[in-house]
Amino acid sequence: MSSPSQRLGAEFIGTAFLLAAVVGSGIMGEALAGGNVAVALLANTIATGAILVVLITMLGPVSGAHFNPAVTLAFLLRGEIGAGEAVRFVLSQVVGGIVGVWAAHLMFADDLIQFSTTARTGGAQWFSEWVACFGLVFTILATLTVRPAAVPMGVGLYITSAYWFTASTSFANPAVTIARGLSDTFAGIRPADVPLFILMQLIGAACAVYVARWLFAGRVETTS
């Protein structure tokens, strides 16, 4: 059984590495793609999906590997985490995400403190974030019910896919969204656009909790 500090440490470290991968691979991809945005996005996608599999596999036994306030909200709604710990998880995730962005900036000799100028707004983008976060949380809850050992791969593959089938490129994570607002790079989002992204993500997560509860009602969760 992990201690509270170990759980918070896992959330901090995991979210930091996730953002370092998202932002760092975006910088690298854009630098090497020669102006081809599709190639840059593909590089960004592969790195993000891969690091999620690794992080969830190694840190899941410590904290549950949320790395995402929307996921923490889902488990709060399910009664599997208390309100106090949920707040501490979210703080660890947000701070970890910002540190991860700063690490990416330092690795690529970029300015440490930045604010994105990339506009990501409009109904299509907002709906995309609802879809992205609904799908992510539903993937987690459904896979936990039918095959818990497959959660790391399921999440990594879902995000890899959602980068391409959503107009927003599937942020699906309030901590990621906040942190990406602090990076004026390929992965950035203008800070003014952050609040509505987060609102739609949280609504999507809550909807996924109740749909999963209905769909899998009466089913006993497996242990393998």
C-alpha cells in the first residue's frame, strides 16, 4: 500500500514526464518535419501514446496513474477517492505538468517562461474535447471492468487514435491543457482558450462515468 506522499509523488512525476513528452516531441517533430505539419503531429502522437503506456504501467500500482484531473474527477464520482485526496492529486498533476513543460523548454534551449499564442477555439474544438475526454475516461473505466491489465495499452492507443480523429488533437486533460498554455511551441494553446477546453473535458469525464455505470451495471470487475 502506497503512502499519501508516494501517491502524490507518482502523480507529479507521471504528469511531468507526460508533458515533457508532449511538448518535447512537438518541438522535435516541428524542427525535423521541414514544415510538414502532418509529420510533426505524427511524431507528437507516437511519443505521447508511447509514454502513456510506460507511465501507467510503472506508476499505476503506486497512485492509479491518473495524471489527469478529469480522471481523478471520474474516480471521485465513483467514490474511489476522497475529496481531499482528489484535490491534492489535481494540484500535483497541475504542478507536475508545468514542470514537465519547463523541462522540455530547457532540453531544447528554449525560453523557460512562455505563453502560447496558438488559438484553439470554436464549437468544433470544444465538442472535440468533450468527445476526447469522454472516450478517454470511458476507455479507462470499461477496460478496468473487463481487463485491468490492458489499461496502459488501452489508454496509449486511445490517445494515439484520438490525436487524429478529433479536431482539437485530443488534449483530454485539464492539467495538460493548463501546462500547454505555458508553451508557445507546436503543442501550445492560447491561455484564453484554456477554460472552455477544461470545462468540456470535465463534462465529458462526468458523462463517461454515468454511461459506464449503466453499461456495465451488474458486471463484476475482473482482476487480470
